[in-house]
Amino acid sequence: MGTVTVAGGYLESLLQGQPRPPSSPLAWFNQLRADAVERASALKVPTTRDEEWRFTDISPLLGLSFQPVSAGSALDAADVGRFHLKEAAIRLVFVDGVYAPALSRRPEKVGTGPVVANLSEAVVAHATMVKPHLARHARFQDDVFTAVNTAFMHDGALVFLPRGAAIRSPIHLLFIASQKAAASHPRCLVIAEAGSEAMVIEDYVTLQQEAYVNNAVTEIVLADHARIDHVRIQRDGIEAFHLGRCAVSLARESRYRSVAIALGARISRYNLDTLLAAEGAECTLDGLALITGRQLADTHTCIDHAMPHGTSRQSHKCIVDDTAHAVFNGKIMVRTGAQHTDSSQSSRNLLLGARARVDTKPQLEIFADDVKCAHGATVGQLDSEEVFYLKSRGLTETAARNLLTYAFGAEIIDRIPVASLKHRLERTVLDHTQRS
């Protein structure tokens, strides 16, 4: 695989000197990475002149130098114990993008049971299940970040659920940043066969507060009647840069539920593309961005109703303080023939400071005539009448504002069905919203 040359200063510095991932014994996997290298070389880095990036200026990355990560830091259980979730019986840990088996806890593969494994091992041991889906849903042909991630794909997480399998405890995919000026390319692939179900927690954390880059891609494939709950937590360091993408494909009467929380990073961008590819598919997308200082958090979603009788619900909230900037762009597409679609979308945004900023753009594109679709957006400060009501019950104005702000964010976090994680995030929101 040759050297990647991408038009754009920060990606050039990110990839400069990047070692080649170890070759795979599988020709198709090596060819996939080689095709991604070629495509990355032809793509341009997006700027604010591109419609999909017009509110998100990534120029702060220009001039920064990021070093390739050839091996993760030597961490022990004491270093990462505070990130563990007691409810999760299965845990895969990656340090700076490198799989850490000593810190992981995975089930033994028994017969035709579920597989939770490092991707670099799985593409060899389970090639027949991986090949039809890897890089087929999060396509890299038109996205430079996905192309770069695919070009350097090696370690990552594979979750495979055979027909009818049900994993009752959460599967925790923990990505830890430990080195400053490091560039990581996390990759996840979740395959849920017919009638299977599981909860997957995709968790990005840090042990240091210097600048680094996470460029993450996740693909989730649901067969008929499958159920996946997906919790995505981005709590990178305050100087980090996080570029994330998730592509989901739903078959007949399958159900996908997502809760995505963005708390960290200097600049973060998350693209969530959900394709309801068969009749009766259902998705629920909930999101929260809680940012302050000079942070920028951008969420782009697309719910594509390709077939009839699909149902989707989306609620996205932003809490923005100081000079931070939040972006939400949510598109609902109802294609020709996707009759009896039932879809709704809500974007609610709370500004805590006079210089805080939100750009929100809910969209409906409907090409069928027998549908039920609605969307709406609000941007504003705390309701003065609600503040007055709480003051009339004996609270000070500061306490009333803190309580209302906390309740605004906690509504989304309360939809995470993992008690220990929900408690930690509620604590974070409470700490963030307390003003003296």
C-alpha cells in the first residue's frame, strides 16, 4: 500500500510517515485498503465552502503535527478501571487505536454462538461473515475521512450475533486516548442476524488533555427482526479533534435505537446515516451535545425511508455555553413508494451565554403522498416563566436556572438503559450546569 497524499494540510500532517498496517493474508482485505488509499488521494478536505460543512471550520487543525501510532501505551487495569461499566460482561479495549487484550474481557467462541473480537483477527477467522459488510455501508468513495479510516484499517471491534442470539448485558467498546499528538482510526462492525439482539456501547475517553485526533467509523447491519441498542459517548479531551461516522442498515421489522452524547473535543463532527431498507423497519435517534468554552460540536444525521411502513423518531438537544458553537443538520428522506411512513424530528437548543451559538437545520424530503411526517426546531434561553415559578417555590434564581438546565440535558441521558453510565453522565451534566 502506497503513501496517502490528501489535499489538505492537517490530513497531510496526520498521515505523514504513517506506517503501513500489517498485511493481511486475505487478498480482498488488502485490496479494500488499497482502494481506499487511492480514493483518499483523489478527495479534498472539506471547507466551509462545502454546503455540508459550512458551519464547521476545521482550519484549527491546519499546521498541527500528529504522529502515527504504531503501538498503544502500556496501561494496566488501574489506569482504566474508572471507565469500566459494572453491567458490561463483555469489554473490548483499544488504546490509541491498538487492541489491548490484557485490558479486555471477551467471551469464548462456542460453536455457532456470538463473536466479539478484534477486527484484525476476525477478518481472517470469520472472513465469510465480515466480507459482505465491511466498508459496504460506510462507503468511502465520497468521504475523505472514511477513506483514510479504511486505508489504515487494522485493529477494531467486530460484534457478530447469529440468528436468534440475545446478549443481555451491554457490550462495551472502550477507546482510550493516552498519547498526545496521536492519530487513531477506530473501526467497529456490528452484524445482527435475524431475530438477534444486543446493546453496544461505543465509548471514547482520554487519559490526557493534549491535542490528538480520533477518526472513527462504525457500521451496523440489522437483519430481519433484529434489535440493536447503540449508545455512543464522545468524551475526548478538550483539545482533541473527533471525526466520527456511523452507517446503519435495517432490514424488515428490525429496530435500531441510538443515544449519542457529545461532551468533549475542541472540534467534533458526527455523521449518522440510517437506512430503513425494508418494510416495517424502525429507528429512534436521541442526541445531546453539551459544550462550553470554544468547543464546536457538529451532528449531521440522515434517516432514509426507502420502503413502506417505516417508523422513525428523533430528538436532538444542544446545551451551549460561553463562546461554544453547536451544529445540527437532520435530514429525513422519504423515497418514492415508501408509503405509510411515520416520522418525526425535534431539535431543541439551549443557549446559556450571550456569545453562544447554534445553527440548526431540520429537513424533510418527501417523495411519497401517504405519509405522516413532522419536524421542528427551537433555539433560545431558559424560559423566564419557568424560572419565576421555581423562584416562587423558594429557589434562588441561580438554583432555578441550574435545575432547569440540568433537567433539559438529563432528559436525553435518562434514555440510556445502563445505570452506572447514566449516573456518570448525569453527574457530568450537573457539574457543567452548576453556576454560583
